[in-house]
Amino acid sequence: MAAKLGQLLIAANIISEDQLIQALNLQKKEGGRLGTNLVKLGFITEDKLVTFLSKQYGVPAINLADYKIDPAVLKLIPSDMAKKYLIVPVTRVGATLTVAMADPSNIFAIDDVKFMTGYNVEVVVSSESGIINAIGKYYMGKGESLVVAKTATTQVLQAKDYTLSEEEFTGAEATFIEEGPTIDVDAFDRVVGSALEGIETIEEREDTEVVKEVEAPIVKLVNGIFVNAIKAGASDIHIEPYETSLRVRYRVDGVMYTVMNLPIKIKNALTSRVKIMSRLDIAERRLPQDGRIKLKLGKKREIDFRVSTLPCLFGEKTVLRLLDKSSLQVDLTKLGFEEKSLQDFMEALNKPYGMILVTGPTGSGKTTTLYSALIYLNKPDTNIMTAEDPVEYNFLGINQVQVKEEIGLTFASALRSFLRQDPDIIMVGEIRDFETAEIGVKAALTGHLVLSTLHTNDAPGTISRLLNMGIEPFLVSSSVILILAQRLARRICKECKEEERVPISALVKVGFSEEEAKTVTSYKGRGCPTCNNSGYKGRVALYEVIPIKDELKELILEGASASEIKKAAIRLGMKTLRMSGLTKVREGITSIEEVMRVTFGD
């Protein structure tokens, strides 16, 4: 990009070859962007550079200082992305997001924004100093230090920001069961500070050597990251090595947040510490590994961390899934079911045999729904068997099997063995292939209640998936008794909930009737310390439930398409995922923006 921009400026007689060489030499010494160095050397003004880029790439030029950007628009692009690419969202109209960039030719940045937001992206060009000032104004909090870290081709804004205040963190106590010692953590800032002080002079060396030298501060740092994630209500921790930094992110209510950038030189020590705790091989850095850590918080609360390491370009990425049984909601009446949907689901659970399928993408809460159903069915006179990969939570009275494909213990082989164990109810974690589907269908037809999951976009599409796997239509129609699709939407924070004025035309566009649109009051979260300024706290499930009645069985036997089955199901009373979401909007539980994010229009 740098050389290309330089040649373009020479071709336009704006700079000379000698000036380009001087700017490139300065770039080699000090880093930074070529355009910035040309401005620094006085060969071109910033305004002239912006005008040139505007004409060259056919995009408008703006002065960000003239704009007052809506906080709702700023939330569409997280601060870490704005800093990484030097971009600022300016306005959103319908499905189009306008983004100001210092480098309008950066297609990687544009693609990332499209992927993260789901909007079409229109680019405008602005000066680099204007974008840096806007990022400082809109994204940086009080007391947050803004450091411009220079690289050979770009400037990256880096800032450390922590999720919790010192007061909230004080007094947290955790015991790692595998390790033994008790960790008394005073305050997260202090933990991180002392850890970084102890490793400032450490150079990249073999894992075992680094761990020995920095054992105490690294232990404190890792424990701080874990305990802080629990405090923040995170479901996952991502530790990601890049070329110049080690990024730590939490997933809270389904959305990723950057919580800190650490020095890259500690990546091996930090990864090794996590591997030691999860009993993985610290010498193996070429292959993925999986493990577990058990943590005891206080006297009663136990939390499992499911650990996965994966070799990436600049080191091993580590992802930890937090499994907190104390926060697991297994009451069917509190998951988010509408009255009719819950009634249909309970009716299916009370049947003596048949197959119930729960569908949705990864992270949509399928496992929680299945566990809730099993807890409801778990009685002393019932034999319940489950095959899971992995077993996330263990429950008294339920026989749970961990699938291990490397030794031949697959879903299909476990299911086949279950049928010799006199089961009443069988739960299969996922139907992945024809063999598992076939055994599950046969089990449902021979007097067993079978619960399982599939990855499909909606409930009607599940029928097509089973048929495409090779299951005969007559077997599907006679075995499947109910299909449930679900998504998770974020709840509006109760502390900062406020009414949102939405035009009637917009309400009609998302799915409300004109009569409903006139009476609906929609809400949004303003953003406050309780919800980390996101406007949301916690999640609620949206459900699409289809009981397989006689009319639908006929359609399945006739080989009807998913759209035909969907139309018939709606006529018979099914609420689609979008309809379920609009019900939650009407009840003031979630926002229109959130429902549109997680569902398609119907």
C-alpha cells in the first residue's frame, strides 16, 4: 500500500521521487504510515492528502470535527476495531453504515466491518489526525492512557481497559482444585500491574525457562483474568497472540469485548501456565489440545473452565469456556417460552416415545434447553442416558457418557449401547450423520423418548436436513413429534432502561401489524456501569416450536419443501423466531435492534 500510494502521488505531480525516498527512509526508522511521514516532512499537507485520496478512490472527504456521532452508531464498531484500522462509524441509514477511514483502500478493514455489523459499508475519507482525535473523544474513557504504537505500515491505537472497578473486585478469593493453593486477589489493576512489573525484562525463551522465572507474576495475572471473567459474567475467555501484542477478550451476553492488550513477550509463559493448570503438554505447540480446569470460588461455588488451544500464525490461541453450574437456568418456565410454545413442548416431553429435536447455531442455548428438559423428566422411576461431546454439566440421576471419537466411542456407538441398557429417555448431544440419525429414529419408534440437536437455521428446515441425511420420509413423519428452533437475544439492562421512539413505519417493517405498531412501546438501554455501557444485561431465548401434527405428517410424506411446511405450521399456530422476538419487544424485555440482529424477517 505504501509504495502504491507513493507512486500515485508521484504520477499526480504532488511529490517527487526524492521526497518519496526520504519518507520511506523515515518510515523504516520510526514506523507510521507513508502519508503521515510525508505530512511530517512537509512535502504535502494533510488536507491535500485527504483531497487526493478522495479523488483517487472516488469517496467523499469529511472533517470529523464537524460531526456529532450518535452513541448508538458508535456501538456498532467496538473500540478495538476502531483503533486497529483507524476507522470511525459516522452514520447509519437503514442497512447502510457510513465509516470514516484514513485509508479507503483497506479492503480488509471494510470486510471486517461488514462481517461484524452485518451492514453494507459506505466509506468516506478523513485525515488521520481527525480520526485519532475522534477515537480519543468517543472511545477512550476517563483515566485511560492513549498510546500510539507505530508499525511499518500503520498506526495502531492501544489502550488497557478493565471491566470491573477496584471496589467490585476487592475480596475475591479462588482456589484452583488441581493446583491446591488459595489465591487471595485484592484488585485486578494491582494484579495485572504487579504481573507486568515482574516480566518487563523477560525475553522470548523456551516455555519451561520463562515459567520458572516469572512464575509468581504470571500466576497472579492468569488468576486475575479468570476471576475477573467470572465477575463480568463472561461465557468465554479468548487469549490471542498477534504480531505485536497479546489480546485478551471476554464474551459477555454473546458479544466480544477487549479487556486488555498485554506485551507479546509473555505469550509463551501465559499459555504454559494455562496448560499446566489444565494438564496439557506444554512442550506441544504444533497441535491443538483440549483440557479442563476446576476452580472453587469461595466455599460453595465451583466453576469449570473448558480449555482449547490452537496453533495460529503468531503463537497459540487459547479459548476457555466458563461452565458455572450455579448460574445455569434449568427452569423451563424461565427460559423465554411463550405460553403456547411451552405448552406444546411440555406435551411432547410427557409423551412415552418419539423424537424431539432442538436446532440452532452454536451458542444459541440448545444445551441449556435440553438440560432443562432432562431435569424436568428426571424422576426415580426413569432411566435417562445421555451421550455428549463434551459433558458440560453433570446431574445426579442422569447417566452421562462422554463421546471420545479417537477411541471409537462415537454418538452412534454410544446410542447403540444405550439400547442394551434398558433406557426410558435418551439424549444424543448432536445428530451429525446418517448412522446416528437412523439409530435415533429407530429408538424413537421402539418405545423410547429421544432428545437431540441439529444445526439448522429454523424448525421447518430440520425436516429437510433429516431427509437429506438419507432418512426415509415415512420414518421422519412417524418418529419426530416436535421440533424446536431457538436463538439468544440480550435483555435490556433494567438499571438504564428507557423508552425508545420508533416510527410506526419502522415497526411495521420489522413485522408488527399497523394496529400493533400504534400501541407498541419499545425500549432500549442507555448504557450504565451495571451493563458495562452496553445497554444489555443477561439473555433471553427466542423459540420457534412445531408440534408434528397430522397435517404436517402428510406434507412430510409428500416430500413438501421447508417453505411449504413453514407456511402450514404458521397456519396451525406456530410462532416464528421473529414473532417470538417481537413478543419480547412488546413485553419490554429486549430491543428491536437486538431482535433484528438475531433473527431473519419472515
